[in-house]
Amino acid sequence: MTNNNKRVHWLLYPFWLIWRSVVWIIEATGRLIGAILGLVLMIVGVLLTVTVVGAIVGIPLIIFGFMLLIRSLF
């Protein structure tokens, strides 16, 4: 988010509040979906790593899921 020093005209303020609310909801939803997807990828990676052949795909999935989860939280 950038820090804008522009003032919103009082007539446009209700629309600005609605817009900021919509943006906040979309950002929160995106972070939640990213965190859930990261957790699912980590679980699938662990399940694939149990098999020797699946370890080739499972370990990168665990790493990718972990990085996605960390990115979603911070």
C-alpha cells in the first residue's frame, strides 16, 4: 500500500470508503486462499515424499507450499 497525501473531497468520501473496503476484502481473501493453498501443497508434498518415487516431486512441493504460506502470512 502506498502512502498518498492526496485528500479526498468530502462529496466523494463515501465512495472512497466503499472502494477501500472492497480492496481490503479482496486482499484478505487472497491472503487466506494463499495460506490454505500453501498448507495443502505442504500436506500433498509430505504424502508424496513417503514414497521413494514421489520424493522427487514431493520435496519441491513442500518447499513451494512453505514459501507460499510464509508469503501469505507476512
